[in-house]
Amino acid sequence: MVVLFLEVPSKIKHLEPGSCPLVNCLELALIWTIRSQMNSQDLQNLQLIQIALERIRNVERPLSVSSVSPFINNSTILSSCGVLCLNPTQESINQEGNTHREKAMDVNMLQRTYSDLLTSLFREGILNQQFTELQQLQDENNPGFVYEVVSLFFEDAGRLINELISNFNQQAVDYKKIDAYVHQLKGSSASIGAEKIRSVCQTFREYYDKNDIQGCYNCIQPLNQEFVTFKSKLEALFTLEQQIVAAGGSIPMMRH
């Protein structure tokens, strides 16, 4: 917003920045011109101000003097009507600079949140180094690589766990089929760095090798819970990634 002054012969009214847009000041100038003893020059100025007002009212955002310069001569019309306008250029630059700084702060905050979440996933043992290696395969030619791979794991792991639960609920349990499901789940979880899921699968297979059926059964609930937790955490991580990219930032990498 430009700092504007309306000068009347008897006094000066100072309009604070942001108190009114340019159109309001032109309207005040117009009122003062009408109330004054108008000469031929005033009438010409009045007509030009009216044209400027018609143009400004058709624009939703406030305009600076330079925006209506085709209709208003800054040195004659505005001065004769008592309106003095400061150069809006510096203020526009300052506002643009503030906008860039705010965006940079938003990106930095998103990146810190992302890094904190990723660090906690490694610290809690939910992810391992394999996930970092997966991230390193992602580049500008395939920016959604990690998301696509993990999304496929979500679908595959969800299906396998449902099959496990369904088979254990049958009267005649096919343990060889169950072991095949767990073996497949172990391999896919290891390939993306889903450490806790891989660990539960490993425990299951150890029980299976010992013919400990109860031990195998006891692994189903923890396995399902680890999958739900993993899916929730990674979805939150991917949401942050999308927000960072949308804000023009880069995705932080986990350093070991």
C-alpha cells in the first residue's frame, strides 16, 4: 500500500499505510475538487480522475499510482487535486522480500519436521539403512520412485497379512502356505528397509523351523501391528515430502 496525503488548503489529512487503497484517495480528491471553485483545468482533472476510478473499480486488488498512469499525470492532476503519492517501488520490493523470506521459513520448517520424523524412524528401529539406499536411487528423472516402491509394499504386505490371519482361522491350517506368505513378506520388507516387520517375520520363521505352532500364531498380532505403524509413519513422511517439493524445497537425506 502506498503512503498517501490529501492536501486541503486549510489543513492536511494524513492517510496511514493500509488505511485505504488508492481508489479511496482518488475519491477524496474528487470530492475536494467538486467542492472547490473549479476552473477549466479542474474540470479536466475531474474527468481524468473519474476515468481512473472507473478503471480501478474493475480491478479487485488495490493499485498503485503507476498502475493508472495512463489516465493520471502525477505532476499535474494529483498535485492540483492535493494528492501526493510516494514512490511505491521500494515498498513493493520490501513486500516481495518478506514473501520470499516467509516461504523460505516455511520450507525450512517442513524440512526440519521431515528430518526429525525420519531420524525417529531409524532410532526406533522401524527403518534401517536399506531405506536410505532406496532413497539414493531416486533422482530428478524419477522423483516418485521411493513413494511408488513403498506404496506397492503397502498393497502386497496388507494382502499377505490378511492371508495369514485367514489361514490361521481355518480348522485345517496349511502351515507350509503360511510359511510361504511369511517368507515373501520378509523378503519384501527387507528390500525397502522395513526393519521391524522383517524382524517379526524372522522370528516367525524361527518358530516354524522348531515346529512351534503356538509361537508362530503369537507372531501374527505383532506383525499386523508393526505393519499398521509402519504404514502410518511412512504416509506421514510422504505427505511432508509432497509439501516440501510443492514449496520449492529439496528432500533432506538421512546421514549415518
